[in-house]
Amino acid sequence: MKKDYFILALGNLKHRGLRSWLTILGVFIGIAAVVALISLGQGLQNGIEKQFENLGKDKIVIQPVGMGPPGSATSESLILTSKDLEFIKNINGVDWTIGYLIKTGQAKFKDEAKVGYGIGINPEDFDLSLGLQGVKIIEGRGLKDEDKFKAVLGYNHAVDEEVWERGIKVGEKIEIEGYEFKVVGIIEKIGNPFDDGAIYVPKETLKEILNVKDEESQIIAKVEEGADVNYVAEEIERRLRNFRNEKEGQETFSVSTSEQLLNSFQDIFGIVQAVLIGIAAISLFVGGIGIMNTMYTSVLERTKEIGVMKAVGAKNSDILYIFLFESGFLGLVGGIIGVVFGIALSKGVEYIAANFLGTNFLEASMDLTLIFGALIFSFLVGAVSGVFPAMQAARLKPVDALRHE
């Protein structure tokens, strides 16, 4: 009997082709938006989590409190210094520390000029820094202790038209704030524009050319094996606060474990994604209303047909199921088209991000759970939207239905 419901419902949808497609449109737009947003959101989250995996759960990040990125603090009361770096290095439970000086400046290559990110690092810490990012040198070498006006470039600097009209090669020179630096190495692609567009130079040299006295934009501390990361982070915060003569709750610096940073990102990202999906769900709600309206119209148009079916023995439940199947199929077809368009949309955004923005963080994550979940949800939206029209059809009395004009 269920097969008959299916055949009848499908036949009725074909008979009212244009109206059915217009009704499906609302569901398809909503499902496409939801699938695209969730797949891109999950892909972005996976990319960020991979970066934090490279950083490791045994790392602690110390940086000045501020609204901008690392290196944007200008007040002397906010700036961390090499004294802070050495103090943190000697705290019990800390294995080693790396200090970064991150500044923006003008870089020139040939006849082109760009504003770029300069990252100053002690050459002896350079290999450790690459390890934190999970990358390696693909051309040339890293920074050495005796280097002064030498530079290692992020991947994008070596790719034609990514940063420069012609990519920079190892052995060529790049000018930073009027000083020439010889390029000695290229780092492999990381996947985000900041790191792939960075210029790594010896920290003391960057201080000299930018006239920076003593500053650490960001400090990474590795916890000794077996030590409790959260306890060491609390110790760093307590002892550094005393060292800088600051009151509790009024610290000019923040201390965060890599796990805390990841959790903060996930919380913020979860809220943003929920809002976006909520906006997309409005389209599904509108689509559901469209289905309900179409089914009510269908009941009115087929009143006499319903009377005939009841006269030859159809039960109320039979009529109910036929209309529920119809409305459910309207939702399902909209869901199928929406899933296809959602996948295409997310893959398109992934392609644009990879080829025009230079980032692989916006990779679409296609999960079978997402696809089947979207299809089931679209069918339920359709079926639920058709409940009241189906109940109205099932309650029609055969005599009244046959007399309907």
C-alpha cells in the first residue's frame, strides 16, 4: 500500500510541475545555504585545529594585552621585553622559550613596493620555530647565528603574482625599510596569508632598522615533559605579574595555553556559525510555508478527487498519507537540489580561497552525516509543513467532497 502512496504522490507532483518547482525553490535555497555554511565552517575548524596540533598542547603563549594582532602594542607599559623573556625561561616547569618581534614595514623588490610583515627571531631559535608550525625549508637554508642582513621568506613571496609580479628566488635581494637583505631560504606553504607572506629576519637586525629598543611581541614557552601545563601557565602569570609590579586582574599581558586558545576560538566560531545557520534557516521556514500553501491549494483543487477515492473505499489515513508523502517529496527534492548546490557553493569558495586568497583554511568538509542529515531534515520540513493540509483533506466527508464545484 505504501508503494501506491508513493506513486500517487509522485504523479500529483509531476501533474503540477511548475507550482511544485516554485515551491521547492524556498527549501533548496535554505538547504544549500546550510550545507555550504556547515561544510565550510567544519573545514575551517579542522584547519585551525591542525594548526594548534602543530603548536602542541605543551605550549603556552604570552603576549601583551591589546585589541590588535601581536606587535601592535605601542605603550611602554604594555610591551614585553627581553627581561620578561629571560624571567619566563627560568620559571620551574618551563623547558624553553622563543620570543618574536612582529612588525609591519615597507618591503621593496625590483620596482615594486609592498607593506609586509617582518618577524624578528633569534637565529638559534629559527629551527624550533619551524617545528612549532610543522613546516620546513623547501629552498635554501634557515637563519644562522652569524647572519645579519639575511632573510627567509614565506611561501607566497616565491610564487609569481602572489605577492610580487615575479616570485623572489633564493640569492636575490629584498629591501626592507631601505635596508637590503639577501634571501637565503623559502619556507613551504603553511596555508594562511599571514605566515605565507611573512619575512623572517634576525631579531636584532629588525630592532636596528626599525629603531625598536627592547620588545617581544609574542613569547612561546614549552613546558617540560611531565609538567602540568595549566599549573605552569598559572605560575608564569603569577610570577610575571609580580616581576612587572602589576596587580591581579590588571595585568598588561595575557597567558594562554594552546588548548585555551583553541577552546576560545571554538566558542566564538560556534556562536558565529550558529547565527549564520539561523539566518539560513529563515529561508527553510519560508520554504515550509510555501509547501503548506501549495498543499492547501492542492486540497481545494482535488476535493472532488478526494471524494471519489473515499467513495471507492479509501480511508482517512490513506488520504492523510498521500498528502504527507506529497509534501515530504517537495521537501526532499528541494533538499537534494540544495545539497548539490551547497556542495558546489562550498567547493567554489574553497577554490577562490586557495587560488585568490592564498589560504587552505577554507576547505569544504564533506561529511556523509551532513549530506544525509540535510536530506532527512528537508523531507521532515516538507512533511511537517503538509500535516495540516493533509489533515484537512482526510477529514473531508465523501458526500460534501463529491458535491464540491
